Amino acid sequence: MLFFSLFLISGYFSQCFASEAVELFANGNVKYSGSIYKELVIDNKTKDKNFITSPLGVQIILALVGEGCKGVTAQQLTTGLQLPNIKYRTDIINSFENPIKRDSFEESLAIKLYISKNFVVLPSFLDLARNTYKSDIENIDFSNNVLAANNINKWVAQETNNTIQDLVDANELSALTKFVTVSALYFQGHWAKSFSSQGTKDQSFLPRYCNNNKIAKIVKTMNSINTYLFLDSSELKVKFLEIPYKNSNTSMTFVLPHEQDGLCSIENNIHKYLKKQKLTNELVDVSIPKFNITSSINYIPLLKKLGITQVFEESADMTGISTQRDLFIQFVTQKAFIGVNEQGTKATAASSVVGVIRSLPLPPPDTDLTFKADHPFFYYIRDNDSGVILFIGRYVQ
């Protein structure tokens, strides 16, 4: 029989759990996120392209599946996903809070398991999914593949404020489908210091990446002179710019190479650029393109490169989910969206943006520090209390 598992972005962290568990998970999350990024760089579908992803999403949802795995299958998931010892996982997962919704900031996670009506799941796994991972559970008739797909897609659209549509293809469902796991992260944050829309201009962007010799393009570019967390590292040959979100301890960091075509070499050592740096508040002249990026990523080839293989084969041991021994994962698909504009960021992995009206910009203050993102860069969104990376991506064209 076929075990079908479909993933949208998941993953959402609270700040209220044991510091030891947080540190272990965050360290593993950063290593794992960097590894996924490196694999995306060489993947044929994302090579030389913009992308956005949430490695955390797959990490969390596969942790749930891993709770029902045994033997080599379980060990590969634990090692490949950089998960801490099992004794810490309950503390970490129990830290998931209710959705956060504050003025100018919103974040929510939803997980749902769709189980075939003729498929028997062990009560212990259902209890774990429902009580620890806070997952909704619904029995569904996959033999009516069109109705089942419509049902799942309707839930996804609802949980992502209609950002993600038609996630599930009815042709991928059948009477052999036993188990579908879907999760959605909705994120919207307004900058603590927003950009003035009057400062947005058409400016040149040179999409030079790995010596491709592409010509410059004109893109909408946000401009501001303000106090930001900033570091110009001669050792790493990049500039870091961190912009916090209002009413949260989450921020977005942009990493800009000194060289116009420097991103290619930086990505080969991405892990060291994801480590927390000592940024200081500085008056900086900033230019960053406005952008919207949508990515649809097949995670299975990426996970196999990290040593996670058996869970995708008929030899998978998932007897902690069901007594049936012929279950395996066939699909791990993630869809993600990010939009960066003058007010802030909206990111979904499955919104209304409140406009901020500001006065005309003041004459430029005297500063020699600049962050001119007019060539390829990468970025990530981090929860600063836990250190966990929520989203990571790049802008190259």
C-alpha cells in the first residue's frame, strides 16, 4: 500500500520552554536550514533562481512522522533533521502556542492529518498527534479523489488567508492513499521602522550570479536612511542588515556580499553566515528591492542528500503509526510565499497589509555606512528568543 504524505510549510516557535531544549533544537535547526539551502542552490529547479522556503516546516512535521517510526527509519530522521534527543522533543513541541495576533504582527500554525476511512492508525500515535502536536484529525475517503482534494485545498486556503490555492492535485490521490499530512504557517509582520513609499524608486539591479554575465535590470527599490542593526564584515566579505518587526522579537536579516557576483562563493559556506553575528545600531543608508517570491519545492531529493532515505522506501518501519508494514512517504511538497514591501513582510507557506502614511523624507543625514542591495543577496527570518530560523531564501534576479 501507499503512504502519501504532503507537506505545506509548518513550524512556529514559542519562547516559553526550557533553555536547554531551545539551544539544542536551535543549533540543529540552523545547521539543517543551511544544509537545505545548499541543496536548493544546486537543485536544477531552483538553481540560478529566487526561492523562499521554511526548512523548519518540514523539520517539525517530519518530527511528528518520526514519532511513529522505528529502527533505521527513525534514526535517519533524527540525524538528518538535526533533532535533539527524544527526551527534549515533548518540551519543544509543547511550546507551540496559540496563534499570535497583535497590532502589526500575526503568526499562526495549523497542522491537520487526513486519514483514510479504511486505514487503522494506532491510538497512541493519534493521541500524540492531537495532544502534543496540536493536530486536527479528519477521516476522509481518498477513493473519491476529487472531493478529497477539494476538501484539503479548502482548508489550506482558509488557513493561509487564500494565499495558497490548489495545493493538492486530485490525480495524486487514490484509494491507495492512506495518510495525508498538511500544515500551514501564516506570518505577517510590519517593520518596526517602515520605509517611506515616497522613497521607493526604479533602480538598477545587477543579477550577476556565478559569472552568468547578465545585464542590469530596473526594479522597484525601497530606500531609507535610518538606524538599523548593521555589520560590515571584512572577514566574511559581506554586510549584514537586520530589520526587526513591530511588536515581536522576530527580525529579517539581509546578507549582502561585497562583490557583485559574490553570493555564489558565499553559498558554499552558508552555515557560517547563519551564525549570530555581533551587529550594532548604526545610521545606515539602505536600498533594498521590493519583491514577491513563490516557491514550490519537492523536498524528497533534498532530504535524501541529508541521509534520510528509508522513510521513502517500502522497507520503511512506520509501525508506530500502524501495524501495517508497507507504509512509506511518497511526497513531501512545500509551497511558500514571501512578500517584502515598505511596510514589512508577509510570508505564508500554505493578508492584508496596513499602509503606514509618513511625511516626505527628511534631507539625508550624514553617514558613510551603506547597504545597497543592487546585486544578489540572501535573507532569513529568525525568532530571536529561540534562535530558530523560520524562513530562508535568496534574491538573485
